[in-house]
Amino acid sequence: MLGRDDEADLIESLLRHAAEGRGGGVIVLGEPGIGKTTLLSHAEERAAGFLVLHAVGAAPESDLAYATLHQLLFPVLGSVDELPGPQARALNILFGRAHGAPPDPFLVALSTLSLLSLLAGTRPVLCVVDDAHWADQPTLKTLAFVARRLHNEPVALALAARADEGHGADLPDARRVPLMGLDREAAKALLAECLGEQRLTDSEQNHLLTATSGNPLALIELAARPQPQEGTQEPLAMTDELQRSFLARIRTRHAESLPLLQLIATHGTGGVDILEKAAATLQVDTGPLRRVELDELLAYDGTRLVFRHPLIRSAIYHSATANRRAAIHRALAAAFDSPADQHRRAWHLGQAAVGPDEQAAEELERSAEQAALRGGPAAAMAALARAAELTADGPRRGRRLWSAAHAAALGGFTEKAAGLLDRAEREPQLGEEDRIPLVVMRAIVAEFAGSPEDAMDLIRPWIPRVLRLDRRRFTPTIAMYGDLGTRANRPQAWSELAGWLEDVALEPDDPEDAVLLLLRRACQARSGGDVAPATADEEAAIESLTDPILMTLAGALTRGLGEYELSRRLYRDAGRLARTNGSLGALAWNLEYKAADEIARGRFGLAEAYAEEGYQFAVEVGQPSTACRNRGLLAWCAAVQGRSDAAQLAADVLVEASSRRLADARSYALRALGLIELGAGRYREAARHFEAVGDWDTDTPADLIAATVPDLVEALVRAGEHERAAAATARYVRWAEQAISPEPAALAARCRALISSGGTADNHYVESLRLHAGFDAPLEQARTELLAGEWSRRARRRSQAQHYLRGALETFRRIGALAWADRALSELRAAGESVRPSEAGALSTLTAQELRIALAVGEGLTNREIAAQLFLSPRTVDYHLRKVFQKTAVTSRAELMRLVLAERPA
């Protein structure tokens, strides 16, 4: 620890805060030999009173899903059964202690968090992971999930990893601790300690200090070697030089044991029973393991052998010839003869192969299936990619590459998925049916991480063939095409779908076909045709869906047909299913739709809670486009609520959405900016933002554009642009006439009122408010009341103006639309009525997270149930619930439930 006082203080601060219930994480980054392991050992030594869990990443296990997590949690797996049922099952299935359906990676992450929180109820916990750059990706994703949620937990997380780019161990929510070389004084002190009475000349010492850049391990290893003469060339890169030094020492002291050491280095897990079997096959003597002669190289923790430094292991592994390494891998594959070790057997067979090898490829493919069942998409991706490399047959190789890309997409590795798809598409022997899944997978990647326009262009040529070949398998893709058309401002997508679906025979009692029937009805509605309601069989089939993505798409379709209650049931059930399964990717996507629906209902607090949660989950699962859309909805909420950060948030979203070509997220941001300018009286600027949403001067507008036209008309009228306002109104009226929902008709009447005068305007306002009363859109109804009140006040009809304005003010205050409430208040006072200041509801003081928890309490859920739904630990839920009690001045869950029922909008 020479020269590491600052780092030692930081580690001790981490432990002190964790002991106080305010956990967190650090990741120590640096080159090999810089002292990362020493710093972690210091943390363990200082963790008096802590339960210490320790794991070390290993290169041979970096493709084995959850190998490092299993090592970390192995000592405490006996406590797993104390977790809630689904979480206990997830970990038991994951680690081979039970059989069952595959756990979702985020259910595994939540279960890990819950287990650590449970253990921390007795004493604080320190989790140490050394060589995290070699940990498997599912473990790293799990630790990242945990690190984000330690603020109220007595749990500390300390990782060490090389500072190389691209290994994925740099957890965003863990504090980075970069380790540099020792300063000259500390380095000299270390040299003096290592050399004892031996002395170096000043020249030799300076050369060593310069060559090692203060790397402690390099100083220790190279100090005893003869120093180069002045004027000689600079040494090799320090890692290479250290490996040479280690290997030279091993060959001098342990030459006879080198074959055994090579076997241990190749094995990775270090289990002695497997080593014994493989050693017998290779005729390698394991006698040195029972003597002390290898203790300077190896440590034994009671279950496995571990090299004392990763560079020693690396040097030994690479000292074997390619043929020798292949022989060792084959022997290890044979030694892993238990069904539970199939994935390790397959991995070693894959490493042993030097050319096409169908047997090894099949083993790897089977191991990938098992990895997928354990929720390890990264491991499945690696196994399938290697299987493809060992496959001689072109179509089969293409299918394995597709499967690898699918696993990559599930794991959020979008760039790797795209690269694997590129390789698959270059296979010349692939038939049409083999290429369809490749295109669909590329479209899914584009939807979540790219542009909806690209996704549409990819799948458009294939939909007619998909409907003919296997429509049920690809129903989500077909339904997604219409949704993508809405997102991309391409309304022609719906007429294309109408033509493709026209002659397809569909079965109403089949769930997938029921969705396609729903899609056909949506196409008919958009063309102005008569639309029959769904039959009882169709509705029952739709409600029997079990895919959260398809359920959410069906919810969007039913909403467009004006079937709001069915739509919300589908959204709700899809979200619950995604939460139960831990499917955060589907949940992030679902939450965007729920947030948009709540905005339409004027429930901005709940919409903000959904969008914020959706944004966080989208970031975690690698869906940047979904994350951007949820941020766009947050900007929209902030604008309506009159928050000071709304403009900056909207501007940030606009930049990102434009760069990603996300027309929907861009429209959210532009609408937020337009509403801010409209409220501030900068009407021309407001109109400029609204017009930028897209080309509204068309007979067939996209949904995103049509939704913005009433705002545009108001801005143009207030800016004195009456001719343009009249033209926009005329087009909107024609569009509204084709809509099934009454909402466009209500807004069309409002637009007509804005461009009219005298009694005509009065009649249009009355008609607009009559239509508003037939559906649940309080913000738009209150805006119409505000405009009608302003019109009546200017016409000197004070009583009528006060009536409209009181209604508008009451609604704006109730739904939290503070920017509009201020405007209504000013108008009402101008109309001669004195108004008392508003009293904000107790729930309005809560943060988005606190509101989610309060609403869950209102549904009668326990803390453990809330924790499972919101992907938090029970202790974190308890922390936020105490805050809720303080802010709302309630003293019991029953009282909070009554408050939620009283204040939550209907």
C-alpha cells in the first residue's frame, strides 16, 4: 500500500458509508501489476464486521453465463430460499439447484439485489470481484444493476479491472478509481524493501523507475534481474516483459511441473476433481499439488486452485504450443462428463477444434440453448458464433449466425448483433425462408437502437411473403410495421398493410390471427371505411396473448380504434407480465405507451413516473431509441407542468432524436418546446416548433403531425396568421371526419371557433365542449374552456367567461398543468373574480419513484411485492415509503391507501 493513501481513504469511506446503510460501488482501473488486487485485499482486511463475498474473473469462463456471479454467491446460496418465490426460483434454476422455465436476466439481477439486501439485514456486505475484465457479461450486467440500487443498502461493491477499452466492466454507477504508477519516492521505498541489502547504482535505479513507470509488480519482479546497460533499446511493453519474467522464473524453478501448470491455466475454474480426470488422460503427474513447492504460484481456497496473479496464468497458458493447448482442451472436455457441465464441455471442444467440426458445433449449439435458458445471452452469442465458425455447411452456418445475432440483440449488444447479421447475409446458399428471420432481426435492432425508417425499409419487401409462409410466427413483425409507420410519419404504411391483409384468411379465435384482424380493422378505419367492433371471440383471443410486445402493440391498435378500456387492460397486463418475467426490454417499451396514454388522460404525475422508469430500463437493456422516446415524453410532461427544466430537456431530446431519425421522439420534443412558447406568448416561435413536426400540408397526414395541428392553429391565430390558420383548420376538419374517436372532432370544433367570430365562434366552442364531455382528455377540454373563457371575456360576457375559466382553472390545478393554470388564473382575475391560491395535493409533492411506490401501496401491495414490481430491494422501498409518509403526513398504510384513492385522478 506504499503511495496509496488517497485510494485507501476512499475504500475506507466506502466501507464506512455502507456500514451506515448508504452503500455504493467502486471500480479500480489500471494496467496489470499496478496494485489493483492489493487494494481489494486492503478493502477485505478493513471490512471488520462485514460479510465478505469474493470472486475472481477468469478468461476461460468469460463466455460462460453467470460463472463469476456463481463464484461470488456460492457461499450464501443457502439463503436463496428466503427470497420471494419467483426470485428464489430464478437463482435456483440459474445455478442448477432446480429445473424450470428460464429466468430473465433482470429477474436474476433483482434476485441478486434482494439476496444481498437480505444478507445485509444481519451485517453489512462487501462484494469483491477481482479481474472483472474477465467476468462474463451477464454477471457484469447484474452487478451494474445492483450498483445502481445501493444508495439505501448496507452493501459495498468493489471491482478491479484493467483499464483497457471494451471489456464492459466499467460500471456506470460505480466510482472510478484509476490507479497510476507510484511516485518516485514511493517507488524508491518499494525498491529498497524488495532489494534488502542489495543496492542499485543511481543509473540502474533511474532506468528501472523510468522503464516501469512506477508499476509496483514490475518493480518487484524486475528489480532482481540484471539491469540493461545505458544506451540499450527500451524494453518491451510491460505486460510482455512481465510475462517473460514470470515464465523464466517458472522454467527455472518448476520445469517438471509446467505440463501440470498448463493444464490448470487452461482449466480456468480450478476444480481439483476435473483436473485429476484431465491429468489422467494427458498422463500428467498431479503429485506437486499435494506438496508445498507450487504454493508461490497457486492458492487453494478449499474448492479450487487459483493463480496468485493473472499474468502468471497468462504466461503459463501461452507457453504451450497450439497443438498442446488443443490436447488439453480435449482432455478437459472429456473430463466435464456431467450433464450439468455441458456448457463447459462444449466450450473446451470449441477451443480444441482447428477447422470445421460439426460435432463440436452441435455441442456448442446445445450449450447455447442451455445458456439462453439460464438467461445468458452473451454466453449463447459466443457459443453460437464459435459454432458457426466450425460449421462447413452454408445454410446451417447462416442459421447459427442468426441465432447468435438474436442472442446478441436480447443481451443489448446491438453492434455485435449487426456484425453477426452481416456475416449471415453473406452466406451465398441461404434460401428465402432462411433470410426472412435475418431481416426481421435486423429490423428489431433498428426499432430499439436505430431508426424506425430503417426498420420499415428492411421488412417492407418481406411482409407479403411472411403472410403467405408463416404469418403466426411473424405476427409481431407485421403488427410492428403499422406502429413503425406511425413513429416514422409514414401514413402510407397503413394502406400497404390493408392491401397485404385483404385476402388473408384469418381465424378469430387464434390469438395471433386476432391481432391481424385488429390490424385489418385499424387499416379500414384510417381509410374512412365502416369498422365493425371486435367479436367476443376476437376480444377473448386478444386478451389471451402472452407476449408483452404483441400485447402492447394490440393495445396501441385498440386505442386507435377508440376502444380505450381494452387498450388499457392490454397495456396493464403486458406491463405486469413483463415485470413478473423480469423482461425489462419489453417493459421499457410498454412503459412508453402507458406514459403517452396517461398524458392524453391528463395524469401527468403518473405519466412522468412511467416515462422515467421506462427511460431507466431502456438505458439498462441497451435500447437507446426507446430511452430517447421516454425522455421526449418526460419533456412533454415538464412543459405542461411549467417546470423550469422543460426547455433544456426538450432541446436535448430534439438533438438526440434528430440524430437518430426518431420522428416520434422529435415530435414530443417539438411539441414541448411549442407549448412552452405558446404559454409565454411567443406565438410565432410556437408555430415554428409545431410546423417543424412534419409536412402538415397534405391530405393524408401522419398521426404525429395531425395531433399537433390544433396547437399550430392556436399559435397561428394568436400570431395574426389568420389565412394559414384557416387553411390548417380546413385540412384538420377533413382528417377529423375520418376518425373513429370523438377527440379529433372536439379539437376540430375548437379550431373552427378560433378562426371564427361572433355567434359562430360561440357555437363551435359549445360543440367542442359537448364532444369533450364524451371522452377522457381533461387537458384538452380545459384548454378549450380557457379559450372559450378568453373569447367570452373579450366579448364582455363576464358571467359566461367566469364559468368557463373556473372550470379550466380547476382542471389545470387538478392535473398539475401549472403553466396553463397560471394563464387561467390571470384571465379569471381579469374577468373580475377573486381566486384563492391553490392548495397542491399531497401526492403532487412526491418524486416519480415515491409516486410509483405510493400508487402500489394504494393497490394493496406489500413492500416485497412492490420491490419485485419496481426492480428494487425491499429496504429501498421501505426507505422511499418513509419519505412518502413524511411528505404526505400520513402515519399508516391504510391512511396512505385512502389518500391515493382520494387524490388519484379517475
